[in-house]
Amino acid sequence: MNRRATLKLIVAAGAVTAGGGSYHWLSKDRQYESLDFANAQKRIRELPLIDSETEGSWRAARTLHHLAQSIEFSMDGFPELKSDLFRSTVGPLAFSVFKARGTMTHSLEEVIPGEVVTETDMALAKERLLVALNRFDSYAQPLQPHFAYGALNKQEYAVAHVLHVNDHLGV
């Protein structure tokens, strides 16, 4: 076998291995039933009104306000956006991986650029999040670009919001 044929064989074997490994990694942890928008609303309605500790260092009410702002920003516009380059490369790639896996992992203490940090009681935070979810569900206007993922349609944004809620609520 000549050198060129050997190199082609090695590249082909590597591509097959990488493809199979990527498929296995991406298909792991899929929880598509938990990506349903109605299920997310139901989970939030069922949250107790106790402002407890959450997965990160934030209290539960602070987390719910963060989630509500993310949803509100998708309709009203994010105060700050990552660079155009980021929103056309790294951001969409990250969203594609999260969506393919059916789960998101991100820093649970990272604020959205331009987010207004709000501390209040759990009942108000829960109500704000439910109002934001309901408003998004019935929203028929063009959506604003995501600060990191770039342009998303309504279905993609719904998945992004549910992934975000699930990550913060430990689902």
C-alpha cells in the first residue's frame, strides 16, 4: 500500500470514529419529553413558595427573575449582545449541541449581559416567570436575536428557554 492510500485510510477511519463518537456523545442524556414548553410551565407552577438555595449560589427567587428576564429579552431585545462573530459561530454551535443533547449546562451564577439583578420574594418571582412564559407562548411578533446564539425562530427559542429553565431547576 502506498503512502497516499494509507493516509486516506487513516483519515477515513478517523472520520468514522469521530462521527460515531460525536453521535454517541450528542445522543447521550436526551430528555426530549422535558423540553416541552407546557411541562416547563407546569413545573414552575408547582414550585413551592419557599425561597430556598438552588443549584448555584443564587436563591430560588433570584433564579426565577433571571429566567424571566431571559424570556422577556427574547421579545423585547437583549440589552447587550456578544459580537457578531460570536453570534454567528460559537453561539449557534453551543445551542446546536445543547439542543441535540436535550440538556444545557452553563454557569448558574452567570448573569445575562445587561441583566437587572432583582431580589424579591418567591411569589413575585414565580409570577413574573409565569407571566413571561405565557407572554412568550402567545407572542406573534418577530423575536429579537439571542445575546449569544444569534437569530432563533420561535420554536428554537422555546427550546432554548426550556433548556435554560431545566438547567437552573436541575431537571
